[in-house]
Amino acid sequence: MKKEQRRSIRARLVALALIPSTALLALWIAITSVLVGDMVDLRRSAAFTDTIGMPVLSVITDLQAERRATMEYIAGDRTGRVDYRAGVQEARDRTDQTIDDFAGALGRVPDRALPSTAHSRIETFEDYLASLPLHRAAMDAIAPSRAGGSHPFDMAIEAGLLIWDVQVEISDPALSQQARSLTSLMRARELLSQEDALIVHAVTADSFTITDHADFSRAVGAQRYLYTQIAPELSPQERAAYDEVTGTAFYRTVRELENDVITGGPLQTGLPVNSQVWKNARVSVDLDFQRVERDQTDAVLEQGRQASVELMIGVVAVSTMALAVVVASLLFSLRVVRALGQRLNTLRDATLDYAHTRLPDITRRLRAGEQVDIVADAPMLSTGPRDEIGQVTEAFNLAQRAAVESAAEEARLRAGVRNVFRNVARRAQTLLHRQLGLLDTLEQSETQPAVLESLFKIDHLSTQMRRNADNLMLLTDDRTLVRRSEEPLPLGHAVRAASSEIEAYARVKLLTTTEAALRGPVAADVVRLLAELLDNATVFSPPHTPVMVRAEALSNGYYSLEVEDRGLGMTAEGYTEANELLKGTSEGFSLADMREDSRLGLIVIATLAQRHRLKVTLRPSPYNGTQAIVVLPPEVIAEPGTATAAPALPARLTESPTGPPPPAPTALMPARPATPAPRRSAPAPRTTAESTYKGLPRRVRGTKGTPDSAPAPQPDPVVERAPVRPHPPARERSLEEIRAMMSSFQQGTRHGRTGSGSDHHTTEGR
């Protein structure tokens, strides 16, 4: 045999024989338990028969004698009882003495020595015996019926026979057959005693009623059936004793008299049998069967004791040999295991340390972008001898090296993909900035209203594209290009700035009851988060429905922003999944988290919310749509009085040719700038200086070229209204006026985007 084979774990495990030793130990325990249990049962059965069974049998015999005397006592009238009083009292005294002996024997037996099934039956038997004095007193006071006088004794005797049935249940299988035939013989003798009580009552009362005849016939049939069943179950010696009893003249006389009574039927004037002949024959047969019962009981006790001794010797011998083999096997196994324990413990400790400490630390460092020396940070474990343990160690070394290299490769791949997305987003931002500048130039020079309107639409779509590029930059965790302002931004201005980033900005309605402002460093991210929520709300709701935005103050310095649409909503599972995403703790954008149906908008919202500890929740709205609730913590809210004041709103709007606007909640017009500070020092031209198109200001040619000439931002269109008054019809506007109006509108929109976007969230172009 080779040296490596001699060192193999398989060879040592075979030599170890741990499993056979354990199995042998279990087998030894099982066999010993069974043998000891059988031995205990045999001893308990013998003790139960000797200490409990024999006293119970004596009580049953005396109860039968008292029942016979009681039948004579209650058969006559009250004056005739005097003749049987002495016999009844003598029978009662014998019964009481036997009951006292039984109680004394029972008191000497500990409860644990009794079978579990015997306790309840003994208690029942004692209850019937305890009730005998009451029945005796009742029979002395009145003349009960034959059945009423016999019933207490019948029940007590049956309870005693049930105690003997326990002997059948706890005996060894080899002895249970003898115990069963013994109890059957006792019951047959009890039935013969019941027949005797019936005949005694009928002879004394000189009447044999239909009920008496039926009870007698039933007892005879049951008694003969039991004798028929007993005979085949007896051993040859017991069968010889049984045949000797059934072959006597007295037994034949009893059978003949039983037949005569059954054949004679109910009689009013006595029985067609000689009572003295019946008594002599019945007493002789009863004594013979009592002798058979005693002999059979003694045989059962002797066989039980002998079997118990033999079983004890076998238990000791088998247990000793089995225990010796088990101990020797276990000692040898422990000696071999001790030799392998040190190597296995070393391998286990090194493996657990690598799995729980080193590998997670290496993975964390790789994901954080740190440099990892695989050889130094993940050293190979010592294999030792090249047996099975050494081969497992080698395999683990290969696995850990592959895991570390895979983690490093994944980190490089993740960084490469993030760089690709970042570069694509930067290029898109650069092109979009150039495109927006070109569109601005075209808008200044265009004079056709239709073309100008199309340019404005393209301008707005370009702004949305820039927002998507900004989101992509956000998902790549790039913050190097974000330029933030320290100036606080009111919540209303933040909502306006966010609405200017979406296509259906006109559908957004703002209801605010607070003048709180966002801190400058977080305002840009909150605007971007609101833009995504508003975009989702407008996209997933009918185009004719409004999107309501509410800003309210909460307790403990918290504020809330609610975005509610009237769209289709989501399923309960959809809300659950979305809210799980929004409150997640992911470390950033990962390709492994993306699916075909992934919603980038929710990922952007979740990323921004986690960055500033905002709580965003989606739930169904009362309008069958979706309600998004953003809870702003106190740390993102600016101190009161630090926000830049909003421009004052006029008391009323200039009336337009189409009449006053319809009443509505405060409407959100993206033309209003998010930051109120104008980019020029000169005041803007008044909107009422000249006739305007639909109430919008006329644009002054040539003011777009420099920031100082930019028009002032326009107020929200819905404020306190003046009463409707007659007004002159609107005049036709020139093309130049329409162009100036549209340019002014676009300039306000640009202010709304750049006012919060540039100062708080604009990405510089490359």
C-alpha cells in the first residue's frame, strides 16, 4: 500500500469504524431497553397478581355469596325477612373483612409499582365497594326489585374482573394466553353465580317473571359460550383439570337444571327444579372451578417469575458483551480522530477567517475602487500532506483565488461600464448645451409664429434630454461637474423649476401653504427629484387631467411635498415593489440590478432620496391615480428669513381679449423663473405698456444678446382677480409683436430652468 493511500481519510474512517460503533451502541441501548422492559413487566405482572389480583378475587367470591344471600333476603315480604336476616348479615361481615384485607394489601403497594392502566380500574372498583353500605341500607329500608338488589353487586364484580384484565395486558406474550383463559374462566364462574342468584330469588319469591327468565337465559348462553372458548386455549395440564370438572355428575346436573328452567319459561308459581339439588350441584361445580382458577393462577405466577429470572440473566450477559465491544470501538475511534483533529481544526479556522473576514474585506475594497494585491491579501493556505484534507485545501485555495480574481474583474467591469455611461452622458450634455444655444439664436432671429412655436417645442424637448443626461450622470455616481449655490430656494420655486423640466408643464398645479425654502446645497437634487415625480405623473395620466403639487409644513420641522395625478395608478404589488426600491439602501447604480422593465426614474428618485435622507412614498390617490409623498427632514430646510424674496405679484392681471381666466387653484406656469433674481440691472418693460397677445409682454428686439437686457420674469397667471369689466376689442397684433411675446415667454421658461438649474444643478458642458 502506498504512503498516500495509508494516509487517506477514507482509509482512516474505515479503520475508525465510528458509524458502526455508534450503530452498535444504539443497538445495544435498544436491545437492553427492550429486555429490561420485558423483565420489569414480568416482575410487575407477577407482583400485581400476587399483591392485588388475589385479594380482588377473594372480594369477588364474597360479593357473589352476599348477592345470593341478598336475593333470599329481598324475595320475601317484610315479615319474612327475619328468617334470612342472620344469613345476610353474616355474608356482609365476611365481605367487609375481605374488603379491608384488600385495602390493606393495596396500601402496601407503591403507585409506581402498579401498571398505568390499573390505577383507574382500581379506583373504579374502590368506588363501587364504598357504595355498598348505602345500597345495603336502602335494601333494609325498602323491598327493592330483584334487578335493583342485584345490580350493585353485578357492577362491583365486573369492576373487579376488569382489574384482572390488566394482567392480560401487561403479561409477557407467552403468558398472556394463560392469563386470558384465566379471566375467561372467572367470568364464566360469575355468570354461573348470577344464575344461582336468579334461581334463589325465584324459589324464595315463588315467582319467575319474564324478565327473570330472559336474564337467566342470557347468563346461561354467555356462560356456556365462555366455557366453549376457554377449552381450546388451555394447556394440556389445564385442559385435563378442566375436563375433570366438566365430566363430574354435579356439572351435568347443573346443565340439565339450566335446560329445564329455560324450557319451562316464565312461571307464576315457582320453578320446575328442586332448589336443594340445584344448590348442591352449583356449590360443588363452583368449588371445582375455584380450584382450577387457583391452580392456573399459581402456574401463571410461577412461569412469570421463572421467565423474569431467565430474562435478567440474558440481559446481563448480552449487555456486558455489547457494551465491551462498543467501548473498545469508541476508544479506538477517539484515538484516530484525535490524530486528525488538529489538521481539520487548522483548515476550519483558516477557511472561516477567509470566508467571514478576509474575502468580504477584499470585496468591499474592490467595490470602493481601492487597489488590492491578490497574492498578499489572499494568501494560499498550507495544504500539508497530500491526503483528502490536503486536496480539499488545494481546492479551496483555487476557489478563493478564483473568487478574488472574479471580484476584481467585476469591479473593473463595473468601473468601465460606469465610465462609458459617464462619457456618453458628458458628450450628450455638451451637444445639448450647444443645441440649446443654437435654438436660442434661432428663436431670436425667427419671425414666423409657427416656426417659432416649433423651435420652442424643440427647445423644451432638448431640456428634457439634458435632464435625462444629468440622470445618467447621477446613476454613474459622478458629482464632479455639479455646481451648487448656497442661496436658499423656496419650495414653490423648486416646484416651478422642476415643472420646467417636463413636457406637460402646463398641467402642473401648485398649492402651497408654506414659505419655507430649501438649503442651497440640496436644492438642485430636490428639484431633480421633483422633476422625475412630475414627469411620471404627467406621462402616466390622461393629458386633460391636472397634476396637483402640495407643499405643507409638518411637525418637528419636517415639510412635505405631495404630487398627485389622476392616472391609472398601479397594483398593490407594484406599489410595494416601488416603495421597497425608494427606501432601499443600495450603494448606487449597478448593472446587476437592472432588468428589462426597470424604471430609471424611480432609481434616480431613490438615489437622490438616499443621498439627503428624504422619505419618498407612493400610494393610491383618491382619484384612482398615484400620490407621491416626499417628506423633507429639517436638515434640508433653510433657516427662516434666509430665502430670497419672490417678486411681488400685481393686484390683478391685465385683461386679455379672451376675457379673464377661469377660476382655479394657483396654477403653475413654468415661465416664472425659479430664482427671482433677474440677470439684468435695468427694469423689465411693463406688460401693459403696449397691446399684447393674450396678455403676454411684448418682446423688445435686441434684448436677448446680453444677460443684462433679459426681460424680468413673469408672475404666476392666477392670482387675485379684478372684477370683469367691459374692455375694448383686441386689435390685431403684428408679426413682430407675436414674435416678441413668444420670445419673452421662452425667456421666462429659460429663467425657470437655468435659475435653479444653473445655480443649483446645471452641469457644465464639455
